[in-house]
Amino acid sequence: MLSQVSSPKERILLDHKLDITPLCTPLFAWPNISAQSPTKYLPHHQRPFGREVAEWQRQFFGLDEPIEYKTQPDVEPLRPGAPTLIAIFYPDHDDKPRRPLHLYMERIERLAKTMEQTILYAPPSLAPALRKMRQDPYWHVVDDYETIWDIPNNRHQIHNFTHVQSTLFHRFDGYSKAKGWYPDATRDHAHRSASYNAKAFASYDAVMRNPFGSERWMYVDAGILDQVGPFDARGELWGDVIVSTLDNDKFDRSISISGDTGIVMGEYMQSPAYGAKDINHSCWADPCKAWLCHTFIAHAYAGSSLGMLNYSVRYMQTVEDMDANARYSAREEFVIPWVAIRYPNTVFSIPWMPVPKPLWCKWQYPIKLCYTDIGGSDSVPPIVDPISTIFCPGYTPRKPNLIGDGIYKRTWRSDAYTAFRMYYYSTPLRWLTKEYRNWFGANRLTDFLLGL
């Protein structure tokens, strides 16, 4: 709980009253001012869809000329108010790639099979194969950028991500490998860093292009539809999720909290293994411990048109500011928490919680399926302002936190499972039993606690 005497960092958050913090004046600033800013490298779109987006663009770029905007979509929406998915696909070309190309293609194919409105960013070399996955106008492939380094917010980052950030990564300390508490070496990978950075650009650019006239958006990693997902009753991998439909009301629930200022994304379970990372934690002050700040899962996030725009430019500005101040910024888990505290009312979150079979899978994060009609309209996830639940407990959210219901409702079993996980991650038990769990292929205690 917050002490009676607030720390200086807590005071900054407690005193914040504005809905949205100006891009150039974040609440937590660093001494060095970046020479880069998304206002300098983001493309200006001549006729975006909708007056509000056009007004946002004029204000963002400081334009004086009259605004132009479309009032009719280029493609009639799939259904009234249908959300649009955004994804990127730029596989690395390492001698030993992290995964074979065919696995990535299988994930994209699953995304195509959802039959939702989708804007997919991919290199021209792969675009023909990707377009063949769906022969309808709601599968919109953008192949304007040959490589991940051609995307506007990456053009100036290649040396930074390949050399500078790697040096900073190897300065990390505070390890405890016995607890499974150490920075994953896969975070030190230039192409992946550029891919994460490109998500923010795609979230801006897709809203500006907006061929379907969407007001509801969801960035979604193709990695969500990976090889460890749930099987349906027929034994089909991701079968129930793929044949489900995105639920407008569930999107609107998120937008009712995040509004035009930001987005809603997944959140890691807070546990002793990752540290009690409130605003007083050393990870915010010591660059060598910056890897401990990761709090959110950026597999997916949802928002309105303006919410996606405001989040994306604040993410990009935070990356530039971290680079200018020699802080490791090449991995999204280390950037998003800073966005949340520098720009309050930008990042809202769905707390980690288990879900029951048949939805249960290796990665038990509700963000993977909570926006579908699975579970019915009353099955909705909790949504919180993470400043009030993680970073500064005395903080009063702009809007009240929402509780979950249906398959996302708290139960004694889910509480017991969470308590077990917190204990498990805080002891060497996790490290010592990892190989045994892999060998047995299942976690029977998990099944018991979830009432399966």
C-alpha cells in the first residue's frame, strides 16, 4: 500500500490530472532531448478517413491548411461496425532463424482463416503468397516496405539496434537464474527489435489508410495463433477461436475505458519473480536493471482510431527518448511500461488470469481471445488502469476499473492458482522443476486448481 508520505515519483503520478500528456512533455523526462521525433519521420496522409482523425493529424504535424478527409470507406465494411485487425510479418534472414519460415506462414494462414477485416504489412517478396491465402477485399496486404529497416521509424535505427542496444543489453545485472529471473537472450536481437518498433508504426499507418472505415481496432501478433494454442472438440488447433467472430460490444467495453487517449493490452501477472515493480522500484532509476520493468504482453491491443494513434506516437517518442539517454529500448516489454507512466491514460490493461478449458493453453492470457464472441456477450475481461494496480496504488483512475465476468470472472480456483504461481515463481522450484514438467508434458496441479 502507498505510504502516508508519498515518494517524489508517486507524487508526479498522483498530481497528474490531464487526460493526455503532450507528446513533447512526458511526466518522467530524461536529461537528454532526442533529435528524433515521430513528427519528423511519420508519413502525412492526404485524405484519412473521418474528420476526427484528420483533425488529429493536423494538430500532430502543426498544419495550417484546410483538412481533407474521406467520409466513405474504400471497401464496404464486412459488417456494420466491424473491427479491423492489424498485423506485420517480416521474418528475419539469420543463418539460423528463430523459427522456420513455414511456421510463420502457418500462423498468418490461421489469421487469414478468421475471415475478419485485416491489414497486413509484409515485404513485397512475400506479398503474392500472402494474398493467395484469401481472395476477398477484407484481406488487405500493404507491401510498401521492402525490409523491416525501410519502415519509417526504423530507418534511423539500424546501427542503434544492431550495436548500441546490444552493448546496453549486456550491461544488465541483478540476475537470479535459480528463480528463472534473468533477461532472455532473445531480447538481444536487432531484427526482432525492429519488428517490435514496427508495430507502433503499423498502428499509426493502418488507421490513416483505413480502407474499411473502421472505428474499432486491434493490433494482433500472428504469434498469438502459434503451435501451443487450444484445441477444439474436433482436435483442431485454434479451431474455436478461428471460427469465432470479433464482438463489437467487447471492443466498446475497452474503448469506454481507454477512450480516445489510448489502448487496452494484456498484462503480466505480478509476482515476486519479476519484482514488485511499483514506481519506486530500482528498474526505473538504474539502467542496468531496466529489464525488470516489463509488465505488459504486447501480443495484442485494442482501441479506437484516436486511441491507436495516441498510443503509437507515444510509444515511438519513448523509444527515441530512451535511445537519447542510453537506456535499452529495443524490446517492447521495456518500452510499454515507460509509456504507461510517462503518458498516463494511454495504456490500460487486462490483468493476467487463467481461463478454463477448452480455451486453456500454454499461454493463459485473456488477450488472446477475449475480444471474440466465445463465452457470449456477458463473458468480458477485467480492465484496469495499471498505474492504480501496479505502479502507484494511491492513484485514482480517470475511469473506474472494470471487473470481469463469465469465463473471466474471479473464482476461488483462479485465486488459488494465482497464489500458487506467485509462490512458484518466487522460489527455485520453477527452475528445478522445469525439465520435469516438460518431460511429463502436462501440469496436473494446474489442471486441478483450474477445476478441470
